[in-house]
Amino acid sequence: MTTTTNYDELQQTFESAGPKEAIERLCANLRDRKEYSSLFYALLMKKRYELGVTPMPSAPNAELPEEVHEPYENAIRDAGRLVGQLYLDDGDVLKAAPFFRMLNEPGPLMTALEKYQPFEGEDIQPIIELAFHAGVHPRKGFDWLVERYGICSAITLMGGHLNGAEFTHGPEIRDYCITKLIRSLHEQLLDRIRNDIVRREGSVDNNLSVTQLLAGREWLFEDDNYHVDVSHLSSVIQMAINLTPGEVLKTARELCHYGQQLSPRFHYQGEPPFEDQYKDYGVFLSMLDGENVDEGIAHFEAKVNQNFDPDGMFTQSAEILVNLLVRIGRLEKALEVARKNLQNADERQLSCPNVAELCRRVKDYRALADVSRERDDPVNFVAGLILANGKETSKLRN
């Protein structure tokens, strides 16, 4: 196999067999030497020569004759797929990535990342960038981040993403990442509690949950003792409120229960309505999980009343409660809370459904008319009157 370009050979081929054969020889040589990026451009030159246009681009592709646009675009795609796959066949996902991303065909990259096994000591950050940040395979990217860099880095990453209006990769990936963090922290917590108990008591039942292990063992928290980084615990619990009911929600509730047993010096003040973080998030998660719902509503309603702002400027507690009530199917209660607390709020700034939307969902159109009168909103007032008239509404379609 040659290691450098034999320019004399290319020139001899050009002079004896012509440009077409010289290009073929060039492509073969580049492929043999695994110079795949150069091969990509050589393949495009080959197609340009076949189409009868200048072999070296001197203007944007759009300025090529119209009749060659489609075949040349097809050639670009074919060359990109070939070169990208050659890199993948050599195990070089990073060099393959620009070609498949150019084609907007992430499938081969996703398949390659699924099989990818980082070696000991490898700088995996570029692979994480491709998998997670570029969105090619966010689940694998997040797995590698947790495994290689730890929970702290993963929490920092998720915190940055969750601070935006929408999670970059959508709710499914968001839930996957939060679930990964909850389970990773829970496993770490279980392991350390068990070790603590074994040192003190000699043995432990590994089938017991965190809550069961803590029962009757107040000594686990003596002298301000803790078993996982409390800032990690607080951050992960806050993320858990995004999840839907399921086994991982119960795991998150165990983390809340553990947090409540910590020394008061580790009970950090949170934002309303989660001032007492471990307790308040625990109540929130239990409601999502379908337990103690009425008690939970009373708990958060008391907080909303405590933080009531008649001017509608500071309504975070009410908005959180409305969203929670909507999530658990208590729409009538959500409307009640919204009517009481969000009447004067700027609807453009709300993080929850506004009163009119809740009236529509509940189909309480008389309430919509009443609220609209109070808010000096004649449009929704008349709409409410029309919709409240069952005879007229029956003639309408959505």
C-alpha cells in the first residue's frame, strides 16, 4: 500500500489514458490510503467531469446549469454516505459524523454509537458532544457522562438544559436523563447506608429499601452525618417533579424521605412553594404518584394563600399548584385556584393554563363569562355566553 500520492503515476495515467482514468486512479489511491475526506472531494470532481462542468468548483452549486443540479446533488449524497460508512467501518465515528450530519441521516451514527465501547483512559468528551449535545444518541451520551464524569457533571448539564423553556431533546429524553440521575444517586445512597450499617451492626438485609433501612437507626445521622452529597440530593429531587408516575417516582420519594432525616443544617431554604424542600417535594411527588392527594392539595393551597399577591405579580406558588392539579386530573380544583389567584396575572407570563383555558377544559362557560366581565374582556365574555347556551352550542363545531 502506498503512503504518499504518486504524482508521476497520476500524470502518466492522465497522459496515456485521459482524465477519466486519472480520476479513477486518484479515487482508488485515496481509498487505499484511507484518506476518506479527500476521497469525498475526488468523487465530486469525478461527477463534475462526467457532467461536463469544471472539475474545480468556482461558484456556488446553484450557479451550475439547471440540468445538472439533481444528478450532482445525488452524487454529493452518494459520496457522503460512502465516505461516512468507510469511516464507520474503520471505527472512527467522529470523522464519519460530519458526512452523515450534512446529509441529515443520523441513523448510521446512532447505530455506531449504540455499539461504541470507550477504551480505558479515552478522552470521551468529543463522543459525548456528538451523542448528547448534537442529539445523535442522547441516551448513550448521558450514560457515558454519568459513568465517566459522575453525577455532579450530569446534574450540572441537566440543570443548564432544564433552565430553558423546553428541554433540548424533548420530554422522553428529559425523563430518561432524570431517571438515570435518580437511580444512580439512589444506588449510591443505598450502598453507603448499607456499608454504614454493616460497620455498626455486622450485617444488613440487602433487600430492604432506603426507608426500611433508616427505620429505628437515627444514629445514621448523628454528628450531622450524611451519605451522599446533599447538593446532589437537592438538585435531583427538584428535577423529579418533571416525571410521570411510575417506579422511579417511588425511588425519588425515598430520596425525599432520606433528606427529611438529615440534620436541619442541610435543609436548605427553597423557592415557594418548596421552602422546606425535602418535605414539600415529597408531598408533590406523592400526589403525582396518586397518594395522599387531598392532603397534598391542602398542603400547597395553604402555601398559595400564604403567598397570595392580589396584584398578580408573584404567582409562582399558584401556577405550580394549578399545573399539578391539571397533571393529576383535578381540573375543577385547578380552575378554582386559578380564579382566586391568577385573575390579575399577566397571562403572557403564566407557566400554567390561564383561567379562560381552564374554563374551556372544564366546560364551565358561565364561569368564563363571569371571569371575562370581571377582567373587562368583552370578547371572551360574549364567547362564554354563546358557549354557555347549550342550544346554540350544539350547532357549533370545534
